[in-house]
Amino acid sequence: MHTIDFDLDPGHDFVELNQLLKLAGLCDSGGAGKQLVASGAVQVDGVRELRKTAKMRAGQMVRVGDVTIRVRAAA
């Protein structure tokens, strides 16, 4: 399993799920991120997530296949 630590931008409480997938390098665009979520391949905190623009906040874990993204507060 591969883990990616994603730090939220300062001044932002969340990042939309499709954008997180793009920014973490798991897909090429926000649109591709939406398709990935719609396919049912994404889990948030261990539960399948189908809301493409769900707000991911610090402390949440996003999993796609064998990749886990840890969302962290801005330093």
C-alpha cells in the first residue's frame, strides 16, 4: 500500500474529492476524478463515496485501490 500525505492550502478548510484525486496525481483532471468517484472505486474513511464533490477535511482518509491519501491541515 502506498500513502500520500496531502496538506490543505492555508486558509482552506476542505478540498473537493474530485480535485483531491487530481492534485494527489491519481488522475489527470477534475473530470477524470469525477469519473473515478462515479465508478465506485473511491472510499472515504472506509466507506464507498459516490459524491464527486464531497468536501474532504483534515483527518480524513481517501483510498483508491492500494493508494491511501491522508488529508492534513495546513502547516
